[in-house]
Amino acid sequence: MSHTITVLPSNDTFQINSGEFILDAALRQNVILPYGCKDGACGSCKAMIVSGDVTHNDKSNAITDEEREHGVALLCHTTVNSDVTIEARVIASGAYPIKKLPTRIISMTRPSGDIMLVELQLPANDAFEYRGGQYIDFILRDGTRRSYSMACAPRLDDKILELHIRHMPGGVFTDQLFSSMKERDILRIEGPLGTFSLNLDSHAPCVFVVSGTGFAPIKAIVEEMQQKGITRPVALYWGVRRPQDLYLHELAQNWAQTIPNFTYIPVISDALPEDNWAGRSGFVHDAVLNDFADLFAHEVYACGAPAMVQVAHEAFTTTRRLPESAFYSDAFLSAKDKK
């Protein structure tokens, strides 16, 4: 049995099969709704259920019982039992088609012990368009997938993708990457995926709140801003455990020196005496709270661990007047996180 989903205020409609998640049905029919991880962790696909009977299948910290009671649902984990009307923003569809492509590893460098910068060569005869902030899936031999954000703006001249990958000991993909994979190996990808990207319709100052390799999609967004000549004020907060984890620290410093109205604030949470760290310390979202008494006129882009994204969202919207619509997020999950 199938039902009809109507999306307000656009009045887009699409069909959904019994047992199918709303987000999967929408993407299958090229109705692009906001989404990120597709695993219920980031909260990007929250939407209001205006009418109809739905079943919540999530057990996620990204949505509260109170939100569910008020009609909010995570579309990536919600099925329907009738025709349903939802309220959600429909993103322009068709501009960046999702494709499955072979890629070749052309470089692998390790700026720090557990981070690998990987460059992939895309097929010369196949267009691959995307926005800074989106991600790809690696499709492994057994059909499982691993997701990584693209760390560069589209490079149409050389068709190269850059990824920042952290080694997760015991992880099927990263164990291979850090041990047996080599340049010229062929990997299969699918993308672009996700809707995390810079809001091009806004001129508001941006606050980028990053933990760990959440720096990757922000790097792509900064490069996209440079390509498009966007000069909005930017404050980049990059939080890591130890100073050596700022694996592209010099690049971020260079942005602060060369890009107008760009500020870079590294934040270290677990510095040791031998690190001789004299900069900001603590949690990265707390650094933002200390620097901004009011975020009402700003946009926040938060990337990294789900716990950081969730606590930043709550703190900024409840104590700093950040509008809900001005919080954009991309939560990074390991395969372990998704279980």
C-alpha cells in the first residue's frame, strides 16, 4: 500500500510505500528535503507533521519526547500509516544529481598520526557537481557504506576530491586505508549526499563551530565562498583535544590573515603541560558562548561529533537567541555510532 506525502508550503507531493521512511521516499523521487547523516543523529531532517498518522522509529537524542508530542518528527526514521502533510523546506532538486562513480586514489598524506588526507581522481568524462558541505559514501565490497564530507570546493579543472579521514581502530574501511590501501587503488563512491551547505540567500555573519575532522566540510565551504566572492564575516572555532590535532592549523591561520573579516579561534580541550598551549581551552561551543552574548543576527554552521552539535544547538538557541532556522549542522558518525 502507498500513501501520499504533501509538503508545505511548497505543495510538492510524492508517494511513499508501506514501511518506507519519509526521507527515503522523498529522495527516491527527487524531492530534496534537508538531511544530513540519515541515521537520526544530526537532526537535520526534523520536520513538523501537520496532519496524518505517523510512526516514530527513532531512539535518538536529536529529538526530544516533547518535540514528538508537538508534532515534530525525524523524517529519516518516520513511517506513515495514512496520507500525511508535513511542513519542511524543499531544496531545489535536480541541480546536483546523485551518481555512483569509480574513483582512483591519487594521494594519501598524514598531517597528524590518526588523520589521512586523501585525494581521489574522478572520471574525466563524467560531471560530478556538488556544494561545499556535502558528502559522499564509499560503497564497500560487501555493500556497506562509509560516509565522508568532501573537503574542497568543486574543482572542475582537475576533477579531484579531497577527504579528511580519521582512523577508527577496528573500522573495516579505515583500518584498510591506514594499512594496506595505496595510491592508484580504485574505490566506488556515491554522491553528492546531504544538504549541509552555505545559505547563499543570506548576508548574515557566519559562526563556524567545528570539532575534529568537522573541519573538512567547512574547508569546502570557505573555498566555495572564495570562488564565489562571498565576503560575509566569518568566525571559525575549531575544537580538538591536543594542539597536534589541528591538522591544518597553518591553513586556517592563513585564512585569517588573507580573507577580509575572517577570524580563526582554535580551542584545545585536553592540553598537556608539554604542549605549552597558551590559547583558548575548554569545549569549543563554550568558546562561542563566551564571545557572543547574542547570536540573533548570525548563522551558525556546526560540524563534528553529534554530542557537540547537539549541545551547541541547545545552548545557542536557548541562551543566545539564535533562530532555529539559522542553525545548520552536519554530525559525523562512525560505523560504531550508527549501531
